Amino acid sequence: ISNYGIPGDPVDLTQQTPGPTTSRIEQEKYTVELRGLFQVGGSFINQIKFNANSTDYTHSEFPTILQADSTVTDSIQNSFHLNGYNATLQFIEQRMENWQGTLGIWTDLENLTMGGPQPLGPNSFTTGLAGYALEEYLAGDNTRIQGAIRYDYNHISTFDAPNSAVPAFTNFNESRTSNAITGSLGIVQKLTSEISGSLSIGRSFRAPTMQELFAVGPDDASASVMVGDSNLVPETSLGIDMSVTARFS
């Protein structure tokens, strides 16, 4: 649990309508995590790793309010409550001659409800699913070739908020689905006993969030205005990375 303030300029009472310059934020977060490692020792799968967590997070913002008697107080402007569930299941392969790799499944579920007199967006439920494979091939005593491929599915759906202070969000039903195939390919080369180099190329993907799509309204606590764009499409990038590492004893 945390309760902290964002500093700003002192309220200028000489202004006709002095605005908020400071704010207070309350956060409360509870997390439960479960981890497991199972030694299988099979002909194809050597180990199974499992990691799951559940998060309950509440966030409330209180910007400065100037009262009629010239006193300064703070009052809640917006809040949100997030229930999140995340899990990863990995299958570690047995080494087969010069091959070794990992197969994995990942999921992330987020149930977000917005509240307060000035909520920044609609209620929403986000589903993220992914499957991936990472393989490494020992091409020689000094050379490793690494490759990975991943499929991502992302779905955002909003739902009604009958008690919302913003009429547009009381009956708001929109959905967006994004999916992509990404991957990378690289080589790690040992140049000398102390120096090694690597080169990799990869394609990445990021789906727009609910706030980026549908958020709207001023957020005095962060001195910003949120403006979503429902036409946003997923971001993709193609990156090349080259490095040289030296270790001397």
C-alpha cells in the first residue's frame, strides 16, 4: 500500500480560476505467485516449468481543489481496479546431439473497471495468449546459432458501466483483436578465449492498450489529457543487434 504526492507549483490565489498544481495518488496492490519445476527426464522433455500469479490492484488519484473559502483540499478524480492473472508454462527439451530448446505457452488476463467522477476510459477485459519456441544449435565448439518464433493473440473488449460518471461509458461496447507472428535469428561466435561476438535480427509486436484506444479526458493528477485513438493498429518493428563482449580475469 502506498500513498504519495506529485509536487507542483503552489496554488496562486491571485488567479481568477487557479487550477490544480499538485496531486495525491493512492495505490494498493496484492499479489499471489505460484512457481513449480518438475523434473521429467523424458526422451524429448527434460523439465517442465510453471509460473502463475494473480494481482489485485487499486489506483486512485486526488488532484488539488481550491475551495470557496480559499482553502486547498484534494478530492478523488478518477480510480481504477485491475484484476490480473498471468501464467507461463515452459517445456525444456532434452539435448539431442547439437540441439536444445524450449517450448512455451503464455497467457495474461486483465479485468479493468474505471470509477470516480472523471473516469479516463470504459470498463474492459483484455485477453493475451501466446505460444513460442526457442531453439539453439551448436554449430561448432565456438559457434552457436539461435532461433525463436512466437505467435501472439490479443483481444480487448469493453463492457457497460451503468454507474459511470461519463454518459458515453455507460453503454460502451467495442472490441479489438490483434495477432502476429514474430521471431528472431542470431549467431553467437567465440572469437578468442576472452572475446565473443553476436549478431541477431528480430521482429517484435505490441498491441495497443485499452487506454491508447479509448481513453478520453483530463488527468489532473499527472497534469495531462488522455486522448485515445480507436483506429490504432499494432506496432511492429524489425531490429538488428550486434555486440562484442570481452571478459578478462
